[in-house]
Amino acid sequence: MLKFSIVTEQNNSKARAGYFETDHGIIETPVFMPVGTQGTVKGVNQNFLLKDIRAQIILSNTYHLYLRPGTEILEKAGGLHKFMNWQKPILTDSGGYQVYSLSSLRKLKENGVEFRSHLDGSLHFFSPEKVIQIQRSIGSDIMMVLDECTPYPCDFEYAKKSTELTSNWALLNKEAFDRTSSLYGHKQFLFGIIQGSVYKDLREKSGKDLTNLDFDGYAIGGLAVGEPSETMYDITNFTTDLMPKDKPRYLMGVGRPENLLESIDRGVDMFDCVMPTRNARHGVLFTSEGVLTLTNSRFKDDFEKVDDDCDCYTCNNFTRAYLRHLFNAGELLALELASIHNLHFYISLMNEARKRILEGSFVDWKIKTIKKISIKNNSQEDGMEEK
């Protein structure tokens, strides 16, 4: 069983600072996990992830790694850690969200989901048992159960059937996990996923079903799929009350920096999102003074660093004007430098949030910080608010 320790809880908030141990390292929370879907964080090499960005853990994806390079190659390599030369913790999403996003290519069944590969159209089937088997081959430190992520909007009856399916699959996931073991000698842990769309009675039922199975940690799924931010915050706040206090709480696929801070305030410990790297590839950078779209003409002769308060490799060595030039010239270095900065910003924000929780000043700091980081410092919208 995963040991999770809470160091401090904020008096006037549900925010908490804690840590848990894996065989690949200790993870201090709150924590943001850079997304390395296919065994790589797009545009960023592992050396920068480790030394400059200082990522504690990354997320990879079961669906994508199953399709390529495949479990045979991963097992021959000795697992994903060795294959990608990353010796810190890895969490693997079960592929449920990818199956959801491929709704035209999949068919849900009581015992799993049939889908066609987005690569070549070949037919595949994911059962809860198979998803556990694939994640054993990957060797991730934290494995996620197979679930169905409901769309938004979603009518009650569909959400009810989907939530029941997720609960049934959760039991099969847990049974498969308990009767199998790690292939590479390190401990693996399994997190359950609470679903229920925006319906609190379904969230409550899902929470009871999942917590009765005693997973190592719990995730909130089915948010950041198009619902208003206030709805997301309300459901997050409601759902964290359903989750055990002595286990990590993970809000999947969220989100903008201000979303992370508001969700920490509501009791969340763990996050992942493609936003920092996806936005970076379009020249959209997050800073302590707001959002910059560096492809905007106003930055063509701006020789200031991207963010005065940032000490990442990008900010220490290059100017806004230089990054704008790289983007306009189509140079690949632009994608790397922007991605390094955005990931560094996200992780530094989590580190500062933890520090403020420990000091007891989180709420006031959160309010002031959100006002600053939410400003869009140019005339064009970033347009990249995808999960």
C-alpha cells in the first residue's frame, strides 16, 4: 500500500502539503506531472526535465505505448524507465481518455472497449485486465484503472450508465492488479478514478464504489472536457470530500495555472495537463505577470527576458525578441525553449504553493497570484485551452 503523509493542512482552506514514496523517488505534493504521452515530453529532453525543470514525476499513456513501440519492445528494454532513460517516477494513464476522444473509432462493452487504432485502423480490445497487464509491461510506478470519461454536456442517464460501467471495471482492475506482480522488481501502485460527470449524486455513488475497493490513491476524472470553470471547481470541491484524507488526490487533465491553484484550494494534490507544452509550441508562454503570445509583433524588438522572476534555462539565456524570431523562422529550437519555460513555470508554481501552505499563507497568496498570472499581455487570445 502506498504511504501518503500530510505534512501541513491550511486552516482556512482544504489545501494540504504532503509526500509519498515510490521506489523511484519521493514525490512532494502539490505536484504537477509533465505529460510524456509516448515516453517523451514533447520538445524537451530528459536532461532538462531533470536538472532545469526539476520534474518529480512524469505521465505517460498506456494506449499510445501499447500501439507503439508495443509491450514486447518495452519488456525487452526492461520497462519504460530504462527505455527512455528516466529514473524518477512515472504515472501511466490507462488510455480511457484517449478511447473517449476516439468516440467514432470505439465501441463500449460490459467487459471493456473495442477500438480501432488511430494509426492504421487495426482493431484492438482493452479489458480492465488487459490494461493492468500492459501497465505491468510498461513498469510505471503509478497505474490508473480503465474508466470511461463522459463528454460534456452529458445527460443524466448516459452518465449513470457510464459511472456504473467505470465502477464495474474498477473491481476487475483491482482484482487483476492483486493477482499479478511487477515485472522489474519495483513496487507499482494502482489509483482508482471517480466519475459521474457534473451530477453530484453520481459522483457520490462512484466515490463510495471506488473507496470501498481501497486503491492506493484516487483521481477525479471526467472534468476539463468543456464544462465552465466554476462547474469544474464545484465538482472538484464536492468530490475531494468523498476521497480518503490519507491518500493522494489527483485531478486529471487540468489545466491552466489558475485552475491548479483553485483546485489545490479545494484539496487536490496531483495534476497533469498538456497545456504548458502544447501552448508553448504555439508561442504562448505563461509568466509571473501573465500570458505572453510571443508571435505577436510587439515582441519583435523586446530584448527583455521572458519572465523577470524565472530562473529557467530559457529565461537566463534568451530574450523575447529572439524567441519570436525563432517562431517566425520555423526553427525547432523555439519549441524546446518555450516548452522548457512553461514546464518550469508550472512546477515552480507548485513548489511555491507548497511553500505557502507550509507557511500558512496560501489563500492570500493564491488570490494575489491568480490576478497576476491570468492577465493576457497582448491583443490576441492564446486559443490553446485544450486538455
